[in-house]
Amino acid sequence: MTAHEEEFQSGALHRRLGLNRRQFLAATTGLTAAATVAGVGPLASAAQAASGHDHGHGHDHGPKGALVAPSKRGIILYTVRDAISRDPLSTTLASGFRPVLEELSRIGYRQVEFAGYGQHANSEGGANLETVEGARLLRRWLDDNGLEAEGNHGFIPGSWPFTQPDLDRFKQHLEIANILGFGHVGTGNDPTGSAYKADWDVAADKWNALGRIASAAGLKLYTHNHDVAYSFLLDEGPLDEQGRPTRSSGTRRLEYFLKITDPRHVWLEMDIFWAHVAQFKYRTFTAPDGSTRTDVFNPLRVVQKQTKRFPLFHAKDGKSNPTTGNGYDMVPFGTGDIDYATFFSQMGARGYHNPMYEQDNAPGGTANPNQSLEFSEVSYDNLAALRAPRH
């Protein structure tokens, strides 16, 4: 064994390059130790990204004073789903996973979160990359572009107790996640849509069990919120005709879930936009004594209480519009009214979190077929420019 090979196997090399072990292993898939030492290929890109050097990719404002480090600037691919799913034979615009990943890398993104593995059938690799072979192809494209995949909004078994087919499919997702180099695996859905405490207890049992399976595979299992998950739990007061409680102690659904799930095996991805919609919509509840009480939701305070339960965020911006049901119109990151500078500067555990830009309405349709990628560029620039507010 050569000295370089010994250094590779001992782990000294990834420390010398300033990479954590997962970044190192992600960057060196399919590479030899000799190529690593030479500083060529995907490892060079990953090392540059981890150290905050962009070397001509996009619009990097540099790490000095930035609230989100260059290596942490991410996007969920749902934002550009139109570009991924369109027919490459019908347009000269980026179409399919490979060209879209290339474009996101050019803009400056260094992290992505998947939202499934489907693309147009005419794209390289075919329509369905939700296979071991498809994952290996995606992994090569990620590495080629200096991108790290952090998670996926994928399959979570609906049944509890689990059926064997559901359990097998979930384990296949974990295998794909490890090929892609994820640190996390999750879903875009709430654990349950119910308002009742008993249903959240069942959901917690299921998620604790799934979390243990994910942890055994070296992954963090996470759930993602919508606004209703931060509405008030029905857990007290008179019962209805079906024996269910009709009033609330003032506990919010997802906060209860966070309390009763195992912090070693279950994590959350806060969608900050939907959390602010909850702040707008869910301000009062009927207490056990029948009185109406007010409690204004504070998303930042929820994160501050146990910030490391939130490894991922959706950095989705909104412009205040009290005339709408949600209180906000979804807009490119940095063009709305949600105070991300305060949120990211005060949430704690600096450098731990992975914010993913998301915009549900980014696709522009036939009127502006490149809009989602244009919005992604605007949003990257604003994410990179984010600094702590001056007092």
C-alpha cells in the first residue's frame, strides 16, 4: 500500500482538505487516491465548495459575514420541476436532471434536495431514475458539478404497522439515498393531517420506528411542515359524538409531535414560509373552559428551543398580503417580507443548518418557460447576500 493509500484509508486526507467525512466520501466516489492527491475531478470541486471558494461558478459573494456559507446554499428541485420534466427534444433550454444540475451549479448552488427522481422520457437516463442504476447516474452528475445532495421528499409508508412491501420500498429509498450521499431522507407531507392528539400519538410511534431504521442506515429521517401542522391540537374539553376532544390546551400539532418523538431518530425540516402562514392564520383557540385565547406563533422561537432538531429548512419567501387566505404571496427569495436576516442570525448552531430555496410557483409555463431557473438565480444572489441585521 502506498503512503497516499494509507492516508486515504486512515481518514487523514479528508481532514487535511477541510472536508467532513461524508463530504469526503461523496466527493471520492469512483476516484482513486492518486486522483485525489492530484486535486482533480469532483474532489477538487467539493473541496473548493467546502472551503467557500467558488472559482468562477455563479455569483458567490464570499463567506465574509454571510449568514449562509457558500457550501450551504441549496435548492429543492421541486422549484425547477418544469425544467427537469420537459422534453429536451422540444427546446434549447436546460431540460432533464443533468442539464438542470449543471445550470444550478453555474448559478452557484452547492446543495440540492430532490423531490422524486422522475424526468422526461427523452432525457438522458430515461424517465425513472428511482433505481440503484439511476441513483448512480445522478450521483455522477452531482459529483461532476460539485453538488451535494442533502435529502429527498420521497416515500414514507402510509400503513402502521408496516406492510412488508411498504417496508421494502422504504429500505430501497434508503439505499438510493446512500448512493446519492444524502445526510437526510424525508417527505414533503405532514406526519398526519389530523387535529386529534390520538392520531399524532400513532404518527409518532410510526415515525420513531422509521427513524430507527433510517438511523441504522446512517441517515436522519425528517418531516416537512405546511401551515396546518402548526395549528392547535384538539386534546382537551368536551368530547364530540365520536368521543373526540373539541377544545385545545394551546399546544400546536407539530410542537407536540416534536416533543413525543425520539430526538435521536426523528428530525424536522421547517418550511419557513408555511410557518409564517401559520403565524397569520392560527392565532386563537378555544380553551378547555370554552374561552377564546390568543397565542401568536413564533417560528424562530420554536427553532431556538432545540435548533439541532431542524437540520434542513425551506427558505421560501413571501410578500405580505393580508387580503389572501395565507397572508402572503409566494415570491423569489429575498424579494419578500419574511425577515430571514433575523431568523438565520438568531436561530443558533451557526453553520449546522441546510437552507434550501423553494418556490412552489416558480415555473412560468409557456409564457416564460425559463422563469424557474431565472428565479433560482435571483434567489441565489439574495441568499448569498444575506447578512445579519445591524442594530
